[in-house]
Amino acid sequence: MESCACGAPVSCGTKQGLIRLGIDLSHFDYVVAIAGNPNTGKSTVFNALTGLKQHTGNWPGKTVARMEGMFAHHGKRFKLVDLPGTYSLLSMTVDEEVARDFLLFGQPDTTVIVVDATNLERNLNLVLQVLEITDRAVVCLNLMDEAQRRGITIDDRELARELGVPVVPTVARRREGLDRLVEAIAGVATGAIRTNPRRLPCDPQTQAALDELVPLLENAVPGLPNARWVAMRLLDGDERVIEALENGELAQLVRPRNSATTRIEGVVSA
Ligand SMILES: Nc1nc2c(ncn2[C@@H]2O[C@H](COP(=O)(O)OP(=O)(O)OP(=O)(O)O)[C@@H](O)[C@H]2O)c(=O)[nH]1
Ligand SMILES: [Mg+2]
């Protein structure tokens, strides 16, 4: 049988070029994280794209650990990582720490932030925090059917302009909008879509402190991604981050990436 560049039979493909590869994690070109507040439909998106059956249901806190699956799109293989729900990168429950650590230190090529269109304001808090730490993000504006039912309208184009990253409206439970979501994920991962994330300005005094602290941190923890975020936390006097730096926990978060890492086609994959 004829086969596609990703190794799967061409007949597996859909018109959108999406091939669900389940738990076949043999090799991949890009790592994609799925983040968002609890109960926004992250695992529903994950299942729809990978063909897997992660636990879903209408209450928060179902996903408590990292779950990985695969899909292919136009010959490139994407490892998708479904994360526990989190309200903030500063949050502290064990589940939230799993999500935060992967977003900060797992170096995903694209981060999809799944937001609840019926509760946009609260959800944007995490969106803005994620945009502080990565250029490569896509907002999945999910539960659009619920928003419509409640008479909520959202100008997704204006939101995309304001945030500086693609915003894709979806109804994940009915798989609506997911072809556009995959296009956006692939575009951001490959660099075909350029983003310009909205970032809050930093006052000159804080900036000067960061300029001093970041190189020291990078020296103390070689290979540390998002040293600027860690430095901000240190300046805030965040006890948990200070402790993680002192007891070597932070260095351990970096190490797995360096040691258990394989490279294919010049792209990092863990
Ligand atoms: N109406 C509607 N329901 C949806 C949509 N997407 C997901 N759901 C439902 O929303 C509920 C939560 O979905 P999950 O995928 O479990 O959400 P999650 O973000 O993974 O939740 P946690 O892992 O607990 O944070 C489930 O009952 C889904 O069927 C959608 O677009 N519209
Ligand atoms: Mg989930």
C-alpha cells in the first residue's frame, strides 16, 4: 500500500490532512502542549486529534497527570501532551504543578491554550501568563456552542489581533473547528505562522534587576528554559521557587530534557 511521509497508510488520512496516531510515540517532529483552565475541553480536543480516549466529563480536575498521544499532519508528526487544568502558572496544587512544569520547562514547540468562551475574562488570565513565557501559542476558543446558547458573541479576529496569536473558535465535542486548529498548531510549530504575543511592559527598575539576575540563573542552572520567569518569581520572593533553586529541584526539571532527548530532522523531541 502507498504510504505517507509519516509512515501511516494514506488511507488513514482525512481531507484536512489529519492522521490520528494514538499512542504510537515512536518518533516525532514537534511537541504540542494542551493547557487551559480546568474543564474547558482540553482532553476532548486531545482525544479528537489523537483518536485516544482520555477521561472526560463535566467537572474540573479529571486529568491529574500528563497524557501523551500522536497525530500527523502533512507528513509531520506531532506529539500532543494533555495537561491537568490550571488557573495560573503561579498555582500550587500537585496537578497544577504538573501543568506548570511542562509549560515552563518541557519546551513545547506549540502551546495550545483551551479557553472557555462562556468565561473569557477569567480564562484570559492564564492566556496572558502563557504568552509571557512563549512566542509559540494558539488559543482554542472552545465551548462556542454554549456561548452562542447564552447569547455571548466574541470577535475572535479582534481577539487574535489583541493577543498577537491565532485564535480558533471550536466546538470540540462536535469536532467543529478542529481542522483550523490543527492548521494553526502546525503553522506556529513550523514557523509558517508568525506570532507577536501581547506582553505587559516591565518597569525600568525591574528590568535592570532581571538583566542582572537572568545570566546568574542561567549560569547556576545550565540549560534552564524561561530563566526570565524564574527570575521574576525570585524577585517576587516566591518561597516555592527559591526552595526549588536551593534544593536542586529546578536543575532536575531541566535534566530529563537534556539526557533523554533524541533529535530528528533537527527538531528537538523528548
Ligand atoms: N457543549 C460543549 N461541551 C464540550 C465542548 N468541549 C468539551 N465539552 C464537554 O466539556 C466537559 C469537559 O471536557 P474535558 O475534555 O474533560 O475538559 P478538560 O479541560 O480536559 O477538563 P480537566 O482535565 O478536568 O481540566 C465534557 O463533558 C465535554 O464533553 C464543547 O465544545 N461544547
Ligand atoms: Mg482533561
